[in-house]
Amino acid sequence: MRIDKFLNSVNITKRRSIAQDMLVNGVIFINDKQAKASKHVEVGDVIKIAYLQSQKLYEILALPTTKSTPKSQQAEYIKELN
């Protein structure tokens, strides 16, 4: 699954266009490498979002099979590492 679709489907970003904009501006990293929108993510990857004066780390636990998931099920797909 593409990183921009993943961020949107697990409710890290509200819209896919926001995720794409963050990727263009270079604030999203996968396993400490700057990510492009076409980058595919896998279970076990660590996503770092560095923006403003803070950063957030997420570990991918599972990939969603649907386009969107309820926010209540977010913990099944990602684990925040901060």
C-alpha cells in the first residue's frame, strides 16, 4: 500500500491530499529515509513525521484492506512510539 493512502486510511491525516503535500515538503520518513508518495509500506516499517518543532513515530502493525477505517480501530494498524 502506498504511504499516502496508508496515512489517510488509518486516520493519521484527514485527507490524502494533506499526506501528499507533507510528502512533497519532505516531512515524512520511512525507516529514516525520506519518503515519496509512491513509496510502498510494509508491516514493521517505522514512519516518522517531523513537522514544526516536534516529531511523531509510528510502527505499522497491519495494513488495512479497506479505503478507510474507523478511528476506534487505529490501534490495530499502528502503534505510536513516542
